[in-house]
Amino acid sequence: MKRSRGRFSFRMTEDESKQFEAIAAPVVTDPRVTRMKKYIQHGNKSTYDHCIDVARMAFLINRRFHVGADEKKLVRACLLHDYFLYDWHTKGDHLHGYHHPSIAGRNAEADFSISQKEKKMIETHMWPLTFLHFPTSRGGWLLTLADKICSSREVIKKHSFP
Ligand SMILES: [Fe+2]
Ligand SMILES: [Fe+2]
């Protein structure tokens, strides 16, 4: 029996790319957000590129598994989830992992008119590290999951042989 191929793909279609870009463009082209290009997240991946990867991953999981999260809120929160605006390798304390979600949430609220739901998604993205601050929306859980997938890939790539 012939296997049907190409029905499930974890790459964006052309249409999906356009839809994603339409939501992401106002945020990723903002000069306040492009400052994240200066900061390294893991390996040689900038915080800016990391946030875009997380947004694309969350957008795709939401589509492929019919999670039903609001796409606009999801993509915006993902793009701003690490908007803490410093190099965490040299600045910040040893509790950066615990503190940065609330710093990013505050910055995102001050610079962009994000909703309380988007802010909460950003503030809880490090769960379970932030034990009592857990996601309370589908989008929040997706952001948390997509961030862990992307961060793990970055760390594994950094420590793997070329
Ligand atoms: Fe983070
Ligand atoms: Fe992140």
C-alpha cells in the first residue's frame, strides 16, 4: 500500500508564512525590538532570532494540533517573551531564569500596547521554574512549550560537534 505523504508538514506553507508575517511584521521591524539582535540567547543565536523561532514554532503547533489559541496574541507574546533587553551572560543576577519573564512583561507593556493576557503569557513562559506562576491560557502553554523546544535545540547545537 502506498503511503500518503505530505499531508502533515512541520514547515509553514506559503500562505501560513504570509499570515505569520502579517502579524509579526509590526513587532519585528520595530527598532526597539531589533535591539534584541545585540544580545546572545544560546550559542550564536541572538535573542531576536530566538524570539522569532519561538513564535514560528508556537504558531505551527497551534495550527497543526488545532489548539485554538488566538494567533495574534500568541505571536505577539512569543516575539516579546524575552524582551528583557540585556545580555544575561554578563548582566543580571544568577536568578535571571526566574526574574526575566516579569522584566520582559513589564518592558513589553511599557513599549507596546499588549493585553493583560499577553503579559501573563510572557510572565509565565519559564514555568515550571516559576512554580506558582503557571500559564493560564492555551497560548501561554504553547509559548512555554515552544520556548523549551527552541532553547533545547540551541543548547544541544552549541554543545554538539560541527
Ligand atoms: Fe525566557
Ligand atoms: Fe525564550
